[in-house]
Amino acid sequence: MNDNVNYHSPQRTVNYQRRSVSVGESSLQTCLDDGFEICGENQTTKYALNIEQLDENDYICAPLPRSNNQPTAKTCWRARSAFAPSPKSNFGPKGTLKKVQNNDQLIQRLHWISPPYNILIIRKPGPQTMPEFRELILKLLKRRLNVYIEISEHMHLPFATDIELKEHAERCHAFDHENDFFKIDLIICMGGDGTLLHVSNIFQKSCPPVLSFSMGSLGFLTPFDFKHHEKILNEVVSGNVAVLLRTRLKCSIVKGLKRQSLSAASLLSTSSDDTTNEETNKHTNKDDKISHLALNEVVIDRGPNSYLSNLDLYINDRFITKVQGDGLIVSTPTGSTAYAMAAGSSMVHPNVPAMVICPICPHSLSFRPIVVPAGIELKVKVSEETRLTAWLSVDGRNRHELHQQDCVHITTSVYPVPSICRFDQLGDWFESLADILHWNLRKSQGRLDGSHSPQHDVQLHEDQTKKSSSTETTSSST
């Protein structure tokens, strides 16, 4: 064989929808294009670097003094941190975290600056929870606490005919979303997971501690039983409870440049005087950027359209891939056991600082869900090649239509939802996996000798007693 012979084959020009510049080249090229000097570091002299902040995410290192006519420091842009932003440690006007060693999240405890006084109760709509709802209101009012309920609930409660409610009616208030937002010390949920999502939708910034009673259909996020509510309330008011900080995603919708210019021009052409111009400008500014906080997930899908969604995915302003399918789910660890789990993603513990990116029915065999650090910034852009519009929803609500060149920026919010735990952060999650989702439920394997373990005999006896009791009830009913 002659080593000098070159065998040429025709090159295939296939667009694999990958980024054109590697991660290392992008940051280096940025430094070179901006005219920064990249020089060697002086190993003999130690200097304190002066850090200057240019904006929220970018820092630049000031150059150090020269030694032997050579610069001793390099100046370049700092990459975004992969760590999640530190969450706010104040939850409402009186809730905070008790100081623990090493800031261990698994032993975080609730601490009250002063005893809670204003309690907001939100229940699942319907007559099923009304008796417990009335009972809880009366017990809190008898403790001489201020109780806030939603306006619709306040209108339907019989304050005029119920003697007990009428006696304490002056401390039961209708909750005003604008004026009473910063008064609430504690939130009590009576319902399922959707009730907790409703609370997250109401408190779009700092959220007070949330005590959730399971009175809904699923109850994965609601660990407490209402039968023991008096004991639970005493422990919560004293502050002797564990708390889990459920991270949320901040979702910002930014319209494309063409749509911004067209909408501004149309609105300005229709306006006749200066006052209407100011109103239209305010209107366009509100529409140009819309923000929501998501406890479960942000979903961008094709909605009622029959064509595939065509989305461009960026991470920290770097193009990653093109999404062609029914849509894309960006989930929190809390939402990883919701829609993302149904779409095939992994379940992530809520204490893990991460975001889950999960495609919905992708038209590709190799597009699998991934878990990324919580400190990055995602950008989902409606591609220019899309045939129809896309639709965005936050926690199954707040639906918005996205047109070509519209962008959705998704980051980790600094405002978590502090959920009060029944046991601790680990115990509640694994108990919900086993009891609610029946995780890894399987008939146990038998021994080689054919005998059964004592646990198997006990389980068999329990199953037989259940069957006998059920047959007795059916026979008695007939």
C-alpha cells in the first residue's frame, strides 16, 4: 500500500442543527474582538485584583501594575456562574430561616421574627371542603388571629345567619390582591397540588410559608392530613417545623423587533393627541415584556396548530439546538414529577439546584431530556422557519401566543415557595413517591428454596383480610 495515495470521497453537506462555534472558541473570540490584552501572569508578585461590575452579569478585572515592562494580569469577561442565585431568606413580613451550621438545606427550620398574626386560607373550590374550611376559620378566629379569605369565599360564607361566624366577623377579611399582599404571615392551603400552584400564581414575589393540607385528588405537594390540624397548627406557630424552599422559574416574554416596530407604528398612527401617545407607549411597554414565576414548569408548544413547533434553544446566549416536535418543557425540580415526568424526564429532588429541559414528542430519536445547572439563562426563540405560531403556558395557566422572532427568557428566580414539611425534606419526597406515584412498586421475588419471608406472610395475611372484609360488605349490601 502506498501511504502517499489520498482517497477522496464526496463530502456530505448536512445541516445537523448544531452550534457553529464551540464553547471555548466563543469566549476566547469575544475577548479578542473587544481588543483585550491577554498576557501571562506574574508568579512572583501577588496583587489584589480590582473587580469592576459593568452590569448585572458581567465583570471585568482591572489590569495590574507592570513588572519588567510586561503586563501582569489578563482582562477578560467572566462567564456566568452555573450555581443558582441565592434565594431570599425572608418569607413574608415575619417568616425567615433559623440559622444552621454550613447552611445545610436538609436541616432548614422555620423561624418567626414575631408570632404570625395574619393568616390567608385558600381552599379548593367546591362543597367538599366547606365544612373543614368553616371549622378552620372559627378555630383561628377564636385564637384572636386575623383571617383572610378570597373575595368569592367571603361572599358565600353565612356571616348573617351563622352565630359563631357573626361573633368574630370583624377579624375575617376579604383578601385584596393589591393591598393585602404584604400583610400575610402564613398561608394555609386546603386542596391538592393545583391549590398550591394557585398560591404561587398569587404571590409572584416574596411568598410567606405555606402549610398544605391534602384535600384534593393527588396531593403530591400537600403532605398534611386535616385530622391532626390542631397539633400541626401549634407546631407551625411555634416555628418548630422543617421547611423546603421550592425554587421557581422566572419567565420573561420579549416580542421580536419587527413586531415591536410594527405595533408601535400602528398605535402611534392611530393616536391623535399627546395624551393618547403616552397611553399607547405605556401599553406597548407592558406588552413588550411580560414576566411570570413558575413553580412547576414553563411549556412552549404548538397549541391548536397542526404543524410541528420550530424553536431555537439558547443557553447563556449560545445556540444549543433546534427543537422540532410538539414543544418544549422547562421544569423546576418540583415540576419534574408533573408534566415533565409524563414526557419522560427524570425525577429531581426539590433541593437540587437544577432545571430540567424536556422535549415533547420530538421528531428525533436522539433528543433526550437533560438536566442543566440552575444558574444558567435559557432563551427559547420562535424560529424564522416556523409555519405557525407557538403557545406558552406557565403552570398550566397564563397562556400567551408567540410569533416569529419572539423570545422567552427563563432563569431561576430568587423568590422560592417555602413549603412546610411533615417530616423533613427527604422523607416527605420519598413518601410521596411511594404512596402517591407508587414508585418501584413490584411483587417481591421468592427464595430459591421455595419458602417465603416473614414479611411476605404478613403481607399475604393482610391481603386475605382485606378480601374477606370486602366480600362481607358486598354481601351485606346485597
